[in-house]
Amino acid sequence: MIEPDRARQRRRQVPLLPDADPFLRTPADIASIAPGTVIRSRPVELALFGMVRQRVRAWQLAYRSNDLFSRPELAVTTVVTPSGAEPDPNRPLLLFQSAIDAITQRCAPSYALRHRASVSGSITRLEWPLIANALRRGWAVGIADHGGMLGSFGAPREPGYRSLDGARAALSFAPLGLDRRTPIGLWGYSGGGMASAWAAEMAPTYAPELNIVGAALGAPVGDPGEVFLRLHGGRYSGFPLMVVAALRRLYPDLDEVITANLLPAGQELLDEVERLAPLVALLRLSGRNVDQYLRRPLEEILGDPKVRGVIDDLRLGLSAPNCPLLVLQPVNDQVIHSASVDAQVERYRDAGVHVTYLRDRLSDHFTLLPLSTSLSLGWLADRIAGAPLPAPSTRTVLSTSAVSASWRGLLGVAGTALTVAVGGRLAGTNTPFTGPTIDRAA
């Protein structure tokens, strides 16, 4: 009987998927609870790829937030501090918005980052060694499931609600010891850059009490509708297919148009998309032309006023953040056209936002995030430290790795990745890094 008992014990250690997890059950009185209020908390164990335990302190906070239509809902964030860190009101808080880029619940950070979680093709898991660089600085990190329980990839506003309410929850969580004066930075790349942009845009009106000192936005999409058209039928057609599968559940008008024009094979395709992790979807759906699954050409469908209304609703840059922004974008990005991000930056500047915009000639969509990690965190550290802002600028450089004067910084990122890979301790301090950054680069 010993072996069956051990097998049952191992099964109990495997985390439950969000829809089966009692921790995430919505209380009946959630409408009476203020946004950002912690409803439940629990300690969790994080692991690299579900296998290598990480020497950090981590909790999950379930809290009240809102969906796209401002209806109350339960959301969850994973908050992390370095191992052995004591509650400290001077500790900065980094809100990292992951490039979840999926509908399946297995890709939610609250599941994908946990020890023994079973998921292949999650981008969040690949981002963890980069997130760990913030912990090495001694910062606290919050990673909200900004796609919500439905996995609403590409939805507007919802990522802002969930990320900002996640910050409120973290500030009130006693084991962190943070308070309303805690400096908060936003960071995200690609789908995470889009979510971070929503949080930055919504903060002035939705959560004005938060002390957000800066946002580092990597390849933040700009105009999701334009990205959809560009990727349709190409190598990365999995991304727009996942967005359509997610958004049709949120927009009744869009669902009506899609349903009326979808062939049976198209419905099967969207059902499949809902189950796929992003890296798997990109491989399996590469080159798929949506027209072969529709009763009339996609171009005609996109011209429908109901569909145009949804596309217009997704566009970023129409509200002004009240914090400075660092925007990073590959010039030759094969996923997000640089022109759409150029336009997003211009919309921000027209609204009076302070933007430092750096365009990278050598990097592509997938290499810029690791190469710019040291630069992004260094820039945020300067904002946390209250360093003077340089004049707003747009620069096109050969490589961000050179701009950041950061071979030392890149080596530090590599060292952190090695520490994470072996489950080593991420020793952090509370002293913000103020070494060479984009503001003072050679």
C-alpha cells in the first residue's frame, strides 16, 4: 500500500487548473467588495518549467476586479519577493504583465509558474528568468493573470483593471509590508507590453492613488487590428486566430458576424485554438489562411461596421498615462509592425506624455526582450530612485545592448538565468540600481 499512497500524495501536489481550484471561486457578495480587496491568499511554490524549485517567497492573492464591461469578478495575482526578504515599506513593487498570449487556463501565470504544473508552450515560463532580475535587485514583483479566468487574449481595458487591482491587493497584503507610498513600475513585452500599456493608460482615472513612477513597454502592439491584418495567413497567423477566438466571447456583435460566416471547419479550428498554448499554436497554425474557413472573404467581414467597432476599441494610445514611458521596438519586428508602435508613441506625445522611444535595428521580436531586460530595469530603477528625466527622445540604434552600456548588465541577466536554472538563491537588496542606463548611456 506504500506505493499507492505515494502516488496519491504526488497527485495532491499537482496544482489544480483555475476552473477547478476552490481558491478561485467567486464569492456571492463580490459586488459589495471594493476593487483590489484581497479575498483569499495562500503561499505557493514556484518552479522553472514546473520542475526546478525557485528559492523565493511567493503568494497568490485572489481579489475583486472588473471585466471588460466593469462587472465585478475575481482575479488573481502571484506576488514574489526574494528568499528571506522581510516586510519592508521601502521595497519597490514591479508589476510584470506577462505575454500570456493564450486562451487556455494552463497558460495563466498563477498556474504556469507553479511547481509541478503541467503545461507546454507557455511564454510566461520563458519570461521567468528575466523577471528574476527584478527580484535580484530586492524588488517585490506582482504577476497578475491579466487575461482573466476566460483567457481574454487581446481584450482592451481588462488587463488594466486586473493589473491595477493586483497592485492594490499587493499593497494591502501584510507579509509584503508595502504601503500607499510604495513606488510602482510597470513592465511587459509584446502581449505583456500591450497589457502594461492598458494599465498605464487607465491608472490616472481608475487607480489614481497608486504611486506609478514609470512604465517600460516593449513592442506594445499599438494597433491590434493592424497587427491582425498583417499576420493573417502568414507564419504567425496563430496570434490573430487566438485573438478572434477570445474576443468573440466578449463582443456579442463580433460573435454574431463570425458565427454567420464561419464554416464547420472554421468552428473546429477556433475550438482547437482555445486549447493551445501560444508556442504550440504558432507551430500548428503557421500559414493558415482564414478565408478557407469562411463563407465570404475576411476583407469583407472586417469591413462590417460591427467588426470595425471592435477593432477600433482595441487601439492603444487614446488615453494619456501620467507616468513617464520607455518604449522599445525592433525596427524589423516580424510580428508587430514598427509603424503601429510609432503611431502609438505619437498619440501619447500629442497628449503630453513623456516618452523615451528606442528603436532597435538588429533585434527581432523574440530577441529584444532578453537583450533589453537590463536596460528596462535600469530605467525603472532610475524612476524609482527619483533620478531626473532626460528630454523626451526618439532614437534608432543598432542594438539596445550597446545603448545600455551594458555588457555588464547582460552578463548579470545571464548570471540570473543560470541561478534560476539551478534553483539558486536570488539575493536582493533594497537599494535601487543607478548604474548606466539609457538616460546616461555612452
